[in-house]
Amino acid sequence: MTATETDQVLKRFVAGVRPLVPTVAVWAHGSLALGDFQEGRSDLDLVAIVDGPLDTAHRERLAAFHQLLVDEEPAAAALHCSYLPRTSLAEAGTDHVTWAHGMILERPVTPVTRRELLDGGLTLHGPPPTRLLPPLVPGQLEEYIRLDLREYWLPATDRPELWLQDAWVDLGPLVLARATVTLRDGRLITKGEALTELPALGAPADLVHDIHERRYADPVPISETERVRRGEQARAFVRSGIRNTLGTGTETTPET
């Protein structure tokens, strides 16, 4: 995917979504807004502010539009968008209509996303995030991060089969590094910056190299034995790091 293809997808999305739902603003967050976007590898993370709740007809039109966009613009397969009603701008825990992974889902616009938008969201249409989004309540971001580590990522380390997949090996350590920096320093960092934090957190050098190569280069294929070893390595590192971050112990080896 080239920059031209990315721009084309974003322009087509903004132009196409506005007649379908009452669109107030469209913003980009994640790597596209934070300057760490990798063509053909990063997601296009968007939030659309709409004038009111979306009904079944709206959802059906959006699903058809997103699917058509993917069919005609392959780069649009990486586009995810949450539709946040203007009346719910302050409700960080409420689920909203979201297009992701080729389907309509219900997901919240999390405090992490909100902070990314407030710190440097990219405005594609309408007023910028700082004009519409309320500031986070003190401690709200940190509370969400601890909850996500405790209730999503820590249980995931009890499932060895997940860590045989590149996506889990790539994302888990980076989530841990980003969470650690935010809880420690109060700032958000990109995935690229998180990679540089991993060695100081005790991540094995070969694991860091493996993640780096898949994000920024062309990784060498690995054998099934290497995949199992790498998965156990990543799983143990993430589990230990979460326990240390949450203050629940210093266990370093997950149970199988």
C-alpha cells in the first residue's frame, strides 16, 4: 500500500460516509496520527462523530459501504472506524457502532483512543477533537490501562495457542511497554517508541528483533519449533511484565 493509496482510501471514506450518516467530524488516531504509520502494515484507525444514535438502517448502509470500499480499494481492509454519537462524547465506557475486521461490531472509544485524539488526532473532516471531546477525568486513563492489563492481557497469557500467532507476539510486548510508560510517565508512546523500551523491561533481544523485523522490514520465515519457542518467550515476558506492573508478583514462567 502506497501513501497515494492511503490518501485515496481516506478521501473516499470521508466523501462516502457523509451522505450515509449525519457526520459531524472524522478523525484519525493511532499510528496514522502519531507519526508511526507503516504502509501496508498499520491499521487506519478512525473515529466518526455522528449527530445522533445509529439505527439498524444506518448500520446496514455503513456495512454495505465499508464492504464496497474494501472490494474497490484493497487498502481499505485496514480501515477501522467507530461511530460516536455527539450526545455520548463523554461516555468512555459505552459501546458504539464500529466497523472492524470486516464486520459491524459494538465497541467503546476507549480512554487511550480519546487521549490520542486529544493529544494529536488528525482531523479529516469537521472540527478537531479538542473542540468536541471533553478532557479525561484525572486517573481515568491509568485506571483503564490497569483494567485492560488485568482482565484482557493477563488471562490471554494462560492461552499458549494464542502466542503461536505473529499478531499476539507483535502486539503483546508492545502493549506492555506502552502501558508501562503511560503509568510511569503519564505520556502515550508509539509502537516504534515502545520497541526501544522493551530491552529496559527485560525483553529478550531476539524477541525484540523479531517484532522489529515484522513491523519495519521483511522477516525471515521460522520453523514450527521456533514458533513455539518464540510464543513461550513472548508469553512469559508479557505475563511477568504485567504482574510486575500491577504489583501482583514477579512470576516469570507461565503455566502451560
